Amino acid sequence: MKGIFYGRFKNYFLYVAAIISFGYCGFFSNSTIYTSLSSNTPVIYNDDSKNDYKYSFGLRKIALFNYQLKSRYYTGDESQLSDKATIGAVNGWEYVFNLDAVRNRGIEFTDQQYWLKWSNNFFITKLKYINKESRDLEFASFDTRFRLHLNKLDFTIGTEIKGHPIYGHPAILDYHGAWWELAYDYGYTDYTYPIGDINGNDEIDSYYIWVETDPDTEEGYWEYWVEGTDYYWEAPDGTHVATSDGEFYQYHYPNVVNMYNEENEEKSWQFEAYLVVGLDLYLDGNKFYSHIWVNTFPKYYGLTDKSYIGDDVQYDIGLLIGTNLSEHIGVFIEGNKQNLYDKEEYDLKLGFNYIF
């Protein structure tokens, strides 16, 4: 008992010591801790609907670029495009730890985003964990790169280790039975019926039929006829759902596959090692600014048995351009697009401002 108490006390002491050490080394300097709550009437209202809400809690430290305005307070809804850029406004520590608990139109989910970055003029290292239940996307990564700074352009190259639940390898790939047997397992039933039932007895037969070629002479020939077969399908509750195998396979079997994948989903995490190449361009002037970056993952190597399988090119692209056309008129465009594990996301904003 004394040993357990000593072990816990030792761990707590280490945690406190680590926090104090970070404090003295400036890790928390200029950081902001925040919490917020929002609640509102749902877009679609009825007597059974509940109010939408969002609880946010976080800690952040991100240096601002010249084109950004500092917020007087944070709510957790902030989404500066530059927060996703590889190259920050300053070297040193930057981080975001954010947790959102959300109910939107009756659907409850939790979105989490945690990342920690350290950089200097030659290296960048970033540790990240993302869990977006709203997008069914979860992964952790450790990114370390060499940085080549060329005036306004930064070139980075290195490796990134990614871990995630099984993506790109659904459980159905390991199923070796016949597809109709899987449908039987989920309560579907099929019944055989004849195709080309010439004799009209509702049974599947084979026989010879006389094919007349000349009605005057009644000449012709005998042909061996085999009636074909197909199947009509019923759902577990006995309702008719398809009149052929083809119809069932196209419209109903995908639902069977989805149920099988969900019930047999493996919870173990998988890992890959990626080659990552990035470019970052930042221009800032009195009338014009732009911030453009691209991260691509051209090659990867699976480290576990069911690492991600996919032919899609994974990437992260950001674009932010703004200019003052005159003393009163300004326009801007900003957008971000990424494709991770064949889960594509993008957002785009176009703006026009007139200052009186």
C-alpha cells in the first residue's frame, strides 16, 4: 500500500515539475486559455427537437501574421486559415489544444484537435492528434522536416508517421463466403423462379421444342430448351425487396456490407510512414498579401498489417490572397482543401469590402 501511494505521489510530482519547467522556459508565454458555451434554437424546429449547443475548452498559442487581427477573446470557433500552415509567423513553440462537445440538429458528437509545433530556421517538428466525430476522421501524427528558407519561400522535406483506426481496409475484404450467404446471415431470403417458362408450369424444366421455319410446309427443327432461373428476395420482415439477384446485389447488398463492416470493425490502430514535401510562400506588402502552402505525401510505407490501402493522393493545400484595389476597395480569397484517407474536406471564401 505504501508503495502504491509513493508511486502515485511520484507521478504527481513529475507532472507538477514538468508544468513548472514549461512555465519557466516560456512555454506558456503569450498563450490563452479559454472556455465558452453557446446554445440556440435548431434550424428545423418541432415539438421534439432540442436546442443545439456547443461547449468549447482550449489552450492556444499561435503567433499572428501581419495580415491577421488579434482577437480580444477566444470562443473555440476561431478558424484562421493560417493556423493550418506549416510555417508559422515566428519560430519556437506554437500549439492548440481544443475540445468541442456539440449537439447539432439532434446529433451529438465531440470534436478534438490537439497539436504542438516547434520550429527554427532549419527544422520543423509537429505532433498532432485529430478526432472529428462529425467527419468520422481520427488520426495522430508525428511530423519532422528539414527546412530550407529562401527569402519569401520555404521548402520542407521529411517524414511523417501517422496512426489511425483501420481506413481503406473494410472487414468485408476478409470475408470469403458467397455474397448471398452473407445476405442470409442478416435475415434476407431468396426464392427460385423460372425464366422462359414456355410450358407455363412454374417449374424449372428442360425439354425439346419444335421451331417451325415454314408455315406452309410446316418444316422446322427441334431445339433443346433449358429454362433459366433467377431469384426474388424478401427482407427479414417478409416484404418483397427485389425481383432478381442483380437488383438485390445493386440496391440492397451494399446495406448488408455496411452492417457487416460496422459489426466486425477492428479497433486496433494502424500506422504508416510517409514522405512529406511542402512549399510555403508568404508575401506581405502595404496593398497586397498572400500566403500559399502545399503539403503532399507522394510515398508511404505501411508499418502494420492493415495499413491504409488507397490509390488517392493525400495532400493539404491552403490559399490566402488579399489586395486593396484602391483606398476604399479591397478583395480577398481564401480556401483550404485536404484529402486524408480518402476523406476530402474543403472550404472557400470570397470577399469584397468597400470602406466609406
